Amino acid sequence: MVRIGVLKEPGERRLTVLTPAGAERLKGQAEILVQRDAGRSAGFTDAAYEAAGAKLVDSKEELMAASDIILSYGHHHTTGPLSGGKTFIGIFNFLWEPQHLAHYQHPGFHVHSLDLIPRSTLAQAMDVLSSVGSISGYQAVLLAAERSLATVPMITSAGGTLRPAKFLVMGAGVAGLQAIATARRLGAVVKAYDVRTASKEEVQSLGATFIEVEGSVDDQSAGGYATEQSEAFLQRVRERIHEEAAQADVVITTARIPGKKAPLLLTEEMVMGMKPGAVVVDIAAATGGNCALTEPDRTVMRNEVTILGPTSIESSCAHSTSFLLSNNYVAFIEYMLKHGEELETDPILSSTLVVKDGRSVNERVLALQAAAN
Ligand code: NAD
């Protein structure tokens, strides 16, 4: 039976990609090995993994050597040599960090990166980006509310009435929509902007106002993602956002374009025009940020405005994120075990396959590398 190993994520990344319930689901299809303490900081004990039929392994090296399929969230490079066929499954972000590819270019190594899962109905259960996006949008609102000097809902008390906070959400994809929904539940008045006009109805259905700017380019072939816009259009957007940001108590930015630097939506000048005490949470920080002043994982204060750029905000809700990711990973693994022979022809397996037998094979990754050279 195939042996699947689950690595413990390092440092502040408190989540795991396979929960005990996930291990239980794979029982009978695979032997599950779990690095000791892999789930501990997400609230899953070693005893729970053992009860689900998994075997605990003491070290990362031992786990990697003993597994055929190695599961992780990010990269875990080993110092020691690994032999035999190994399939690495993770969220490896090669479109943004192709330099990591070199570590997998060994005969017998295969790599599937789940951030490349196509946004199709068939692959919906495996959509790790939606899982991470949902939690990130939710968590960004809580972070902003906690840092804000004002309350979010309207509160009427003996001392008077506190008006509801004004939120501006930029990028209304999975994370942005979850941010809007969460802010609305807290009682905020929300405005949102996205370059995809298709998001207007979704924004409005959550009770937020959609900010319209004429002249965006929608590309239907982009698989639901945004495409790069002209500089003239982006300038018009900035002028409009400048006015909106000046009114906002909180700005949450989530705009991204796969494989590209995140678009600059909030300039330094706009931040200088914001109210003292306002908060910006830029969850595009890991790919360059939407705010000119964002510094990844640092708190920046400018003109009494707080700018936060968390790069792994999903880790702070580790239990919930792990629950969602584990379901995504199990769905992918079950699919792979069933369709493994069609590695290069199946749409889901071929889209996620980045390294095959040590060779870089993914069209999207290769195209980006070619463009960079
Ligand atoms: P994402 O994380 O790549 O980007 C976040 C948002 O930023 C997107 O809505 C994008 O349009 C927006 N954006 C990009 N450039 C911008 C700019 N200059 N100004 C303002 N906004 C900008 O996207 P995502 O959240 O992962 O999802 C993108 C789309 O895919 C959404 O329509 C979503 O509903 C869809 N989706 C489909 C499926 C499925 O069919 N299975 C699953 C998940 C998401």
C-alpha cells in the first residue's frame, strides 16, 4: 500500500494539511505516517492521529525517507539525500517563487502544487486557494477591528451613539467577499471594488456598495481570474480610490493576479489622505502588496494610519484552515490514486504537475520562466 507522510510545518505556520479525520478517510487506501506534533499547534493531538490509524514518526528526515507521497503546506527541503520515487504535494507557489524548483530536480521526484488546481466544478473540492482565501478574508476583518481605534457596529449607549465603521474592500474574489460578509456581520458599512465587473452582483448581494470605474478589461479565458489592466485605467481607479480611502476607517486589500506582482492600489499619497487612526490590512503582502507602504509581516505607522501586511494570516485560524485544507488534500489524493496513470492528460493532474521525474514540465511555470529570461 502507498505510504503517505505528513510533515510538521515550521515556525509560525501552525496549521497541518491532514487532520486526524483526513487520515481516517484515507485509511484502507494508504498507510499514513505523521511527523510527531504535526497537528499540535492546530489543535490536533498525536493521540488523535494514532486513533485514526496513523503511525507517528519522530523526525522530518525519517518521514521523508519512509513515504512515497509527502504532504506539506510549503517547501521543506532536506539536507540529506532522498532516494526512490517521491511525490511531493503542497501549495508551493512556483508561479511566484520559481527558485524553489531546483530542489526537486532529482530523478524519481514528482511535484504537484495545489495552487495550480483549475477553477472547475470537478476540482472544486480540491480548491485550496478558496479555503485559504475564505479564512484570510475573515481574519483580515478581525485583525482590522482589533487594531482600529473605533468600534465597528453602531452602538447606542448612555454616552451617545457610535456610528458604524466604514470599510473599503479592494478585490472581491474569495477573500474579499468573505471580508465583506464578515465586516457586514459586524455591522460595518462596506464599499468594495474589483476590476472584474462580474463581481458587482456578488458584492451587492452581501449588502455592500460596488465602486464602479469605467474601462476595465475582462478576459473570459482567464478562468475567473483578473487580467493585468492598462496603466491609464489603473490611474483612473487610483483617483477614485483616493476619494474612497479618505472616508474609510478600514481598508482591506486582497487584489492579486496569478503569477504576477500584486497590483498597486493604495499609494503613499492615498495613505497620507486617510483619517488618523485608520487601519489598512493588505493580505496581498506575500506577492508584493496592494499598498505602497506594506512591509511583509511588519506593522507600519504612517500619518497615524496603521498598515499591516500579514503573509500567512490563515495560520492564525489554524484549526479551521487545517480542517478545510485537509478536505482539499484528501479529495486531491483520492483523485490522484484513482487517475494516477493519466498524469499528463488528466486536466487536474496535469495542471498541478510541476515536476515529473525531476524535470520541470508545467506550461504555466515554464512560460513564466521563459518570460523572465
Ligand atoms: P485572486 O486571489 O487571484 O484575486 C483576488 C481578487 O483581486 C480577484 O477578484 C481579482 O479580480 C481582484 N483583482 C485583481 N486585480 C485587481 C485590481 N487591479 N483592482 C481590483 N481588484 C483586482 O482571486 P480568487 O479570489 O482566488 O478568485 C478569482 C475568481 O475565481 C473569482 O471570480 C472566484 O469567484 C472564482 N472562483 C471560482 C471557483 C470555481 O469555479 N471552482 C473557485 C474559486 C474561485
